[in-house]
Amino acid sequence: MCDDRTERDVERMLRRRGLTRREFSATLTTAAIAAMLPPIASATEIKAGEVMVTTPDGEADCWLAHPVEGRHAGVILWPDIKGIRPGFRMMGERLAQSGYTVLVVNPYYRSVKGDVITPGEEFSDPAVRERLMPYARSLSIETCLTDGAAFIQYLDAHPAGDPERQVGTMGYCMTGSYTMRLAAAYPQRIGAGASFHGGGLATDREDSPHLLAPQIDAGMLIAIAANDDERDPEDKVLLRQAFDEAGGRAEIEVYEDTLHGWCPPDGAAHHPEQAERAWQRMLALFEKELA
């Protein structure tokens, strides 16, 4: 989870690399972020652009990427606490190149349109944190489910979507739990979910996501950061027990030598090799469950 402890872990990692936060941030141009994403072999030609999705609470500005021809399984991509931004749009386009219709959503659309940070800004910066936290606190289980329903409906109705195929969902950090909540709420439509360094997946609360395992009929990938696991080693045990008892299909793994936030290419914790391994595991899951 994003807090002072995980940020201290990132600071130590940067020092081992001989970098300061400022030096790292200075390298994060849009071109540099794009270069961190490995190319797709035999990539499908795509088109991408901003779209507006009607929800019960207004109009959500999203980024839609899809192959130029045909109808394809839809995927909802929820960004981490730093919101929609170039790195996540690029990730959505990369997934579209593998043959999916991908909706990268702005979870904060009720409060603000577009990006809430610029490349190089980090959660460790108190000013950035002060800006982000009110947006994050404005979200809830209810907004996750009502927004998720609207996004599924949008993908089903879009000419590049395929309502005959199930939808995938993927989330990072605070939105990792969204993948489980949507899969439980809409088991007939969500066929696969992938959570990357998701926070709060197994808690002692009555609304803990792991308790939803009996309601989930989707294949799940739960990729856990090593330092998150060191902090809460029982989480993976509770998740495994919950899915095993429910007879669910879940791949739950702690990714060695990773820090919270290791997947997005624009974060200081980015681990290129492990991020790509997690991405390939997600592609295998989507190919199996959304075919």
C-alpha cells in the first residue's frame, strides 16, 4: 500500500542505484516512459483516443484503445492512486496491440477531468499527496461498482467491443481490490481479473475483498509486491484459503525483489523484468478466460 513505509523502501532502492528522487523524476519524459514498455511481437494495428462514458454520477473521461478492425474482448484498466496519465494510456495501448478493446478510466472524474499529476511527480512529495488524497477518499465500494457497471455497458455497446465475450479488469495499488469487487458483483460479465500490488485485499473487515471469493467466477491473477508481503505475510495465505475453499481459479504470487508500485513504468519502484513477467501472466490469463 502507498504510505511512508513503502516510500522509504523506494528511497533506499534509489540510493542503491545512485539516484535521488529529483534525478529520477527528471528522466521521466513521455518518450522515456514509452521506451520502458517492451515492444509487442506481431502487434495489431490500433487506434486510441479520449472518450466520455456516461455513469450514474456524470461523464467519465477515459482513454479507449482497440484494434482498428473487428470486435474484441473488452478490458477495464483502473490506474493507481496517481490517476489516469500517459504511462497508463500507453499500457492500455500496449494491451490493445495484443487484441483487446481497452478502456483506461479516470477514477476521479467526479472531481477532476484528465491528469492530476505530471510525469515525474511522486506520491512521496507531500504536495502531491495532499492533492491526491481527497480524490482517493472520494471513492468507495459503491462508486467502484456503479462505475464498473457503466464501463462494462460501454464496452459491450462499442463497435470494437464484443458483448459475446466476457470482460477483463485490471487494477493497481488502491484499485487492485476493484478487480475482485467487480468480478464478484458481475460474475456473468467479468471473466478475468488482475490485481497488481493491490492494497487491502485481505483485511479483518466485513467487506474485505477476499471474502468475495465464493461469488467470483472469473480467473484471477493476484501479483503481490515483496515488501507488501513482508509487511502483511498473512494476506496471501488468507487469499489462497478463500479461493481454495470456494473452488476458485486464482494465481497468487509474491514477486521477488519488488516494491509496492513495481508495475507502472513511470514509478520509481518500477522493476522492468518482474513487471513484464506479471504482464505476460496477465496476457495468459486473458487469453484463457476471455477467448
